[in-house]
Amino acid sequence: MTDAPLGAPIDLNADLGEGFGHWRLTDDEALLSVVTSANVACGFHAGDPSTMRRVCDLAAERGVRVGAQVSYRDLAGFGRRAMDVEPRELTDEIAYQIGALEVFARSAGIRVAYVKPHGALYNRCVHDAEQAAAVVEGVRLAGGEAALPVLGLPGSRLHEAAGAAGLPVVAEAFADRAYTAEGTLVPRREPDAVVTDPGTVVKRSLMIARDRAVTSIDGQRVEVTARSLCLHGDTPGAVGLARRVRNELEASGVRMVAFT
């Protein structure tokens, strides 16, 4: 387990490579100057071979860790639509996505350092033990003896399955997503699920990093022990917001260090 104690450094991760062909959603080059870990789309919710290669090359140049952001096969829905996938098929698809990114990571002189599910798959694996186990088996299949860390929500079924399989787990928190009182993310279909006010995002980032807590959507204090802080790369003004968050964290004495 890699939950961080009070005063520990924190990682800043963002979802990158979220484009396809001529369509680009994230400013990868700018964000790679800010984050310490990059969750790279592997072609199922976004991303394509050229994008994956470009992001890996840039990440290698800047010393940013690269992780595989795996998803349900859902380009049209950006991986955010609920899907039912047979466990064996899901395992194979997870391994396939990690393997695809690993080719481009190796060509850049680095390796895939961790795995993080995206969107609907991330949320499904919080509660669904069967889907979580299928994802973990895919990580094991692709990683072999490397025992790739799994980045996800603390207390999730995903982390339970990863821990049982002997894979390191890394707890993350979200500065720009609303939380329930139970410590899970408010579904995007509900009002105010995404926190858009920059000042609020910065305040929440500081609270997560220094106090290991966040305020839920109904005003309750929720304990959140996380080694990594996520900012979404597809948020309007994501680059400026990420820079502001990092600057404020460092100014308050929080060290930004990748978890791998």
C-alpha cells in the first residue's frame, strides 16, 4: 500500500493523449511541463498510435512518469458510458491497451510505470468486484514480473483485487471532482459533479495535500489519504489551473514527487 502520511510529498497526475487523428482535446506539451505523472489514453476512449508515441517522447524528455489509462472500448462516448463486458474479454482488452503503450514507451527509453482505469471503468471498479478482478488480471498479464502499480480510489474493489494479486496500489484524490460523504465521486450526470471554479480547485488541492481531507458535496469533511492528486486535462483552462495548483502546493511546502 502506498497511502501517504501527513507531510509526505504528493504526485500530480493528469489525463493526456486524449485526442484521435486530427482531433486533440488536451494540451499535452504544456501539461507535461507541470505534472509529475501522465495517464496516457491507449486508444479505447481516446488516443491513437501517433499520439501515444508523441506523448511518450515528450514525457521521456521531461522526466514525467507514464501510465496506461485503460478504458472500455468506447471512442464515441469517450469511455464515459456504462458498459457490460465479459470478464475474460475485459482482461484481454486491458492487457492489449497496456501493451500498445509499452511499445511507444520503450521506443522513448522509458517504461509504462503504472495503470489507471478511465471514466466509466474507473467508477465501475469502485464497487464491482468482478470487473475489478478482470482489470487486475489484465494488468498482471501485461506487466508480467514488473508488478505494475494500480492507481485508483482508496477503498475501491480495484485496490482490493490489486492488493490480493500482489500488485502495488496507489491512492489518488481529485481536486476538480465532487465527493459524496462516503468518499466516492459524484457521478458526472449529477449537478455540480465537476468543480470548475479555479479558486475552489486550488483550495481543495491544498486541503487534500496538507490535511488529507476534502469537503463532500453536502458539506461534510471526508478523510482522503492519497499519494497522487488528479487534475483533468480536458477541463477548460486545464494548463493554467494545473500550474496554479502546483505553484500553490509548492509555496505551501508540499513537494511534488512522482509516486513510482
